[in-house]
Amino acid sequence: MIPYLCSSFVVIVVALWLSTRRLPRSPLPATLLFICLVLGQISIIILSLGLFNQLHPLMIVITSIGLGLVLTVGNQFIKVQMTVSDLNVATEKSANQELNQSGIVASLILGFILAVPFMPMLSDLVIQVLNVHPLSWDVVSYHLPNAVDYLQTSSLWTMQGDFSQYPGGNELLLIWSFLPLGLDTMLGLTTLTLGLGLMLAATLLLRDVITVRNAFAQSLQILALWLLCFSVPDFQTIWFDLGRNDLTVGFWLLVATWTFTRFSFTQENRHSWLLWTGISLGFAVGTKPNALYYWLGFFILSLCPICSQEVKSAESAFQRSKWWQQLVHRFAELGIPVLLIAGFWYARNIIVQGTIFQDQILYPGRELTIIRHLFNPNLYQLQFPILFLFGASLITIITISLKTLFLPLNSKPLQLLAWINGVGIGAWILTPHGAGYWVGTKMILSVQLRYGIVLIPLTVILLINLIALLFYAIPQKNLRLTSLYRQITTRFYQTSSLHKTWKYLGCSVSVGIVLGLGQLATYQPPLGLPGYGSILFTGINQNSPKSQSQIYAWIQKNIHNKIIYAVGLRPYGLYGFPFTNRVISGGSPESWQYQSFQQTQQTWHPEYIVFSVDPFTGKVSPDIKYLLRDIQTYKPVFRDSYGIVFKVVNP
């Protein structure tokens, strides 16, 4: 506990000091920078130590202090403060506005009224964050078990399950959430931080591309952004699926989008913004391979403003250089951070297994890309994800085409955002498993919006701006409406004043620290694996007591500090709390083979074998008879209708 608190204190103080120094007059951007610095430091600390098999408490403290000193000293050589000025100041003369007291009260009242339908969801989210019940199949099968395995072996070179081949950027944050008590204590707050950071990045992006610059109208658009995003079922699910890597990659990609927009349309500190973009893309690629599509898109788009001379920056010498020099510069600025941050995971796979990903991982995913099934009528079921795909594509095309239409668009950032959204749509249709998933050997076509989660806020921003343009065009053609519009809105805003970042950020950080300490003091882990007690996923009543197995609860009560060989069960429910058991995955119960188990037994020497029916078919491999017959070696110590536990007596 003490090493964790010391390391967390160092990380928070360094992030707070750097964000207030770099953005002293921009509270919201500084808050986003603070979140990025906290999550980035955590990821670098765990990555560095795991690379050298040194994931120990004392080394974590030492590395936290060392990294903090490097960042602090490095900041002294960067004398220029970053500024976050409006990108659309030419749209309206009164661009530097903020809500006055009346505007704040009106916005809060309106926001509360519109948020009433979401109150049950918010209360459920609070319960989920505090009680920490991971719900996603992927999370309890791969992400959390991988993080526990890394922590138990003190190394990131551990590759036990098939999906341990995936880059573990998300697992780096999960490991930090496990450190205080050897439990998933902080998992809920980590997920909440990522979710709030994602929405903060979306809010800043909306502020930059808004074409109607009126402080009160801007507050309404931000309110609409939050409400529309949370109206999407898949977006709600991401917030409740604690530990899932979709939220992590979505956060970093949205941060990259915002910083890339500022790089493209500001003249000051362009290298700082592009560096932030490259670092964010590095963390994204280190979390999911499909983020490489976004990296390629950003790289191509970074060349377009230079070639067309749309951006007039102070880098005249750079712009006069040859095109291939520009190409090399942009490739280095965006590529080197990605290589340094994400390169380990792919290099590890090549070193350990001779290839980046094995065929048994690649083939099922390739079979379920959206582009492969574009002409398959079964793909076009009347479901929200496929409707969203068509809607997002249409909104993107309309926004890109606005220059040739009658609408009074004067927002190059909005055009760029539409192109980035197009990149995201392309990445989504090329992403493995984007068109569905496998249930055993059966292919289920059901478009997975979670692989394009970043498209939800981006598309909503484009939609809000299109609607705002239409409404803005109406009063402009009618003097009476224009006068009425200004009389109403001018009551709610005033000329903006400079705000000191440290006051706002200090209060926010203090609230977060209190919540974290309260969680550490009060958290009690669940017994069993909530949501997975039924074992079977189909053909039964999940809420029926007869369908519930007690195998997870029994193992957590009775087995400690042992090596468990698991077939069919979700590994996360077998470690116990704290994570004392080692869990070795044995694959599918239906295709399990005794001969392959004997090879595993010689390597790992498991002390217990746990077996369940196949979650999808309810079947069991006939080879289980070898265990049942040899009771002198494999003694049954627990059995119910869905699972059995053997104790290895005479290995």
C-alpha cells in the first residue's frame, strides 16, 4: 500500500506541476494534459519495469521518482508556454466570451432537466465504479487475467493465453489499479478517469470546430454533445465495461485528434502539439493494433496542409524545403513516439514466437471484418451499429462537401475533423472482428460499434455543427429574428477573463484523491464472479438459482497460493482475492485433449484442475474420462451441474 501511495503521489504532483506550467491560463486543456500525464507516466513506469522483469514495489517507487525528475528537468528547457486560443476567431467578432452568472445558472437548470432520463444510468454507474464488477467476456477472459499474470511474474514477457499476443497498453493501467491491495480496487476509478478524459477531449474538440461562436449557444452545443453521446447504447456499455481496452484506445485517439487539429491550424508551438499527437498515437497503437490505421491517416493528413499552403506558420524554412524532406520530418515526428511507446509489444511477439501474431489469432478476426461482408445481406440487420455506420458516413460526406454547397461554412478545422472521421470509418470497416464474433465455431454477424467508439463523439460533433449552421442561417436573413436572438443570448455571456489553471485543476485533483482514498479504505471484493455464475450463456434462465454454479466462490474460499489448470472457466474468477493463485488456461472444454494436458502438466505442475461445460454448447470433451477414472491421481473435491474441481494428489 505505502509504495503505491508514494508512487501515485509523485505521479500526481509531477502531472499537476507540468500541466499548470505548460497551460497556466487554460483550465480545461490543462485538465486534459493532467490526465494524459498521469496515465502516460503510469504506462511508461510499468512498461519500463516490465521490460526488465522488475515489477516490484520498491522499483516502482524509484522509477516514479526518476521519471518525475526527468520530466521536471526537461520542462526547464522548454521555456515557451502553450496557449489554447480559439481556432475560429474570425467567425464572429465577439469570440472571446464566457458564460456569466445567469448563463451558468440557465445552463445548469437546462442540463439537469435534460439529464433526468439518464439518472438511473448514472446511479448504476456509481455502483459499478465503487463495487467493481467487470462484465465483459473479453475483460474477465483476457485483459484482467493478462494484467494479473504480468503482475505475478513481474514481467511483461509472460505470454500464457492466446490473446496475450495483443499489445498490453490497457493492461499497464490495469496493473496500476491492482497494486494497492492486490485487488481490483481502483479499476472503477481508472475506467471513470478514461471516460471523463475522452469526453473532455471531445468537448475541447467541439469548442475548436464550432462555427457559431456565441458563449451561450456554445454551452448548449456542449450539453448536446454529452447527452447525444450517452444516448448511444454502445457508448453507455463502454463506460460500464470496466477494464476494456476500447475505452483506453478511444481516449488516446480522441486526444490525438484534438492535438492534431491544433497543430494544423495554429501558428504557435506547432511542434509541441504534433509531439502530443505522436505520443497519444503511440499509446493507442500500444493498446490496439487497429490504431495504426489512424496513424497512417494522420500522417497523410499532416502533409496535405503543407502541400496546399493552407497553413501559414512561422516555419517558412521548413515549408520551402523539398517535399521529401517534409515527408521525412512528418514521418519522424509522428513515427518515433509510436515506435518508442508501442514498439515493445510487437518486438516481444517476434522475439518470443517468431511472428507478430499467430494464425489462430489473425484468421478468425480477418473473417469478420466489415469490408469482407459488405455484400452479405445478413450484415444489414436493423440494428443501431449498422445504422450508425451509414449515418456517420453520410454526415462526413456532407461536411466535406459543404464548400461547394450554399451553407455559410468558414471552418477549416471542421473540414479536417470530417476527414479524420472518414479515416475512423475506414479503420472500423477494416478492423478484425468489426462485423461480429464467434460463438464456438459459429460465426455471428453483428456489427461491433465498440471498435469504432471514437466515431461516436466525432460524428455527434459534425452533426451538431450542421444543425447549428442551419439554425444560424435563419436569423441572419431576418433582421427581427436577428435582433431577438441577440437580445436573448447577450443576457447569458460576458467578455472572457483569464483564469488561473491551478485553482480549477487543484480542486478537481483534490476531489479525485479523496474518492481514491475512500475507495481504498472501504472496498470489499465480491465473492465469485458476478455475471458469470451461470456458466452457460444460452438456452437457460440466467437468473434462475438452478442455473448458478458455485465453483468460482468455492475456489476463492478454499484454494490459495496454488497453480490451477482451468478449462472452460473465466480465468479472472480463479485467482482469488488478493491474487494468490496462478492460472493456466487449458482452452475449450469441448475440444480439450488429455494428451496436450500431459505436456502442460510436465511444464507447469498444476495442483488443481478445474473443468466446466462449454459456455456456448454445454458439452464436454470425452477425454475428461481419463481424469474421472484416475481418482488416485485426480481427486474430485468439488462438483456441481456445471463444473468440477480435481486436486492433483500424485502427479
